[in-house]
Amino acid sequence: MEQIIAETIQFVKKTLAGAEAGHDWLHIERVYKNALKINETEHGNALIVSLAALLHDIADSKFNNGDEELGPQIAGEFLKNLEIDEQVIIHVQQIIRNLSYKASLGKIDFHSKELEVVQDADRLDAIGAIGIARAFTYGGYKNRVLYDPSIKPNLNMTKEAYKSAVNPTINHFYEKLLLLRDLMKTNAGRAMAAQRHEFMQAYLDQFYSEI
Ligand code: ADP
Ligand code: NI
């Protein structure tokens, strides 16, 4: 297993070189570590949790013209060259397909403990101090304004509306980030999310006091 993980880390680092700073190797590393931590009490299959965490953003659809099959496909092609059980590969691909917040707004027909562990770890990285940094990095990358009081958050976005949103970055807190705490699936993830959520709320209070 160690050899497989080491090779996967090399592959991910190489593939994500130059990626947007919120979806780069450092994001993957944080998600991987948090997934392993959450899995200490969830006891999912460690190989599946590790591979899914490491490969979950290998070709994010929002950076690939909306193509949602590219990630699972690239992950599958890479894993087929390693000595890994076919069932493990299929499971990892299913996790990548169903992990994202976008995917969760659509129809989900796959569930597993390992999906919950990696999904909670990915969601933790969207909130708290790191989550704030990532949101503004993404907004800058997309050339979005920081805030615009005349544009109200849209709280009932469909998957399609979510994908095409061009809202001010601050709206993303209401449209996604502040909703994540109550969507956590594991006990360990929920506990970590609570503290990060509070920090974001304090941040928003300060933000408005300054503008
Ligand atoms: P997923 O890839 O899980 O569907 P997102 O598309 O929301 O989720 O992207 C993950 C992260 O990228 C978010 O947590 C946030 O940091 C950043 N991001 C995505 N969309 C936006 C947005 N409209 N404004 C600001 N940040 C965003
Ligand atoms: Ni991610």
C-alpha cells in the first residue's frame, strides 16, 4: 500500500503543478490528512479513502469546460497501471464522481462510508480560515468583485445555476460555505466544522463592520 500511495502522490503533484491555488497539491494534501484523521474513527477502507482523497480534484470539471467524467477517467487510467483490485478502482471513481458540492445538488445514486469520509475532509477545506482564503483566491482567478450589496445571494441554486454563477465572492459564503457545517456526515468532521464555521461568522461580522 505504501508504494501505491507514494506513486499516486507523485502523479498528483505532477499533474496539478501550476493549478489555481485553491485546488493545488496543498489542497489535496490537507484533504488527504483530514480524511485519514476522520477515518481513524470511521474505519473505512484506508486504501480507498487515501486514493480518493489524493485523486479527487485530478481534473475538476470547473477547470475543464464542465466535463464531469474527465476526473474519474484520468484517475482510472492511472490506477490501472498499479497493482490494485478492480473493485477498488471502481469505488474510487464513484467517489470522485459524487464528491463535489455541485454533484450533491444533483441526483446522487452512490453512497459509501469512504465517500462520506473524503467528502467531509474536502468540505472542511472549504470553510474556516483556509476556506476564506480559497474562496477569495477563486474569486480573483475568475475576476469577480469581492462584494456587491445590490446582488443578493441565491439560496436555491440548481446544479446548473451553481455552475454558471458569476456572483460576488462574498455571496459564495451564503450560497455554499455557511451551509456546509450542517451537511457534514461524520462525527469527527462535524466537530471540526463547528469551530471553522464560527470563525467564518466572526470574519463576516468584521467584514461588514469595515465596509
Ligand atoms: P465542488 O468542486 O466541491 O463542487 P466548488 O465548485 O464550490 O465545489 O469549489 C470548491 C471551492 O472552490 C470552494 O469551496 C471555494 O473555495 C471555491 N469556489 C468555487 N466556486 C466559488 C465561487 N463562486 N466563489 C468563490 N469561491 C468559489
Ligand atoms: Ni477538493
